[in-house]
Amino acid sequence: MLKNFRNYLINKGYAVYVNGKNSTVYDYLRGIKYVCKLENITLEKLAENIFDICPMYQKGGIHEIRGRQISRSVRSSLKQFNKFVVETQAA
């Protein structure tokens, strides 16, 4: 599923590398792995519960501070993962 999410991000135009350094795709994948580790869940469980978990890391959520980790990419990664889940479920 992580590989599919990576491909989804690339297809949406997010950069893998900028000036030879890891970029947005890498940060978003890292953010998703970080949330799975914090929540002690698999990627599949995150996908199943994304509608409950995503708001917890957004502004005003119980994990807002953790959502700001990794240059706020945790929040952004969860938002994009949420879109990915919705779009892949609809397909």
C-alpha cells in the first residue's frame, strides 16, 4: 500500500527529488510511517481509520503538536493519505 501511495503522490505531481535531495514524496511517506509508529498500527489499519486519525493531528486535535513534526509534513501527509484512501476506495 505504501508503494501505491508513493505512486499516487508522484501522479499528483509531487516531487521525489529536488536538487538531488529527497523531497515531498519522501517527507509524506516518512510522515505516514511516523503516525503508524505513534499509533502502533499498520498502514492498513491507518487506512481503515483515517477519518478518525487525521483530525487528531490537525490544528486543534489532540495530537496537534505531533502534527507539526517533520516541518508540518505529518499533517500534510495525513491529508494526502486521506485523499488517496478516498480515491482508491471509489475506484
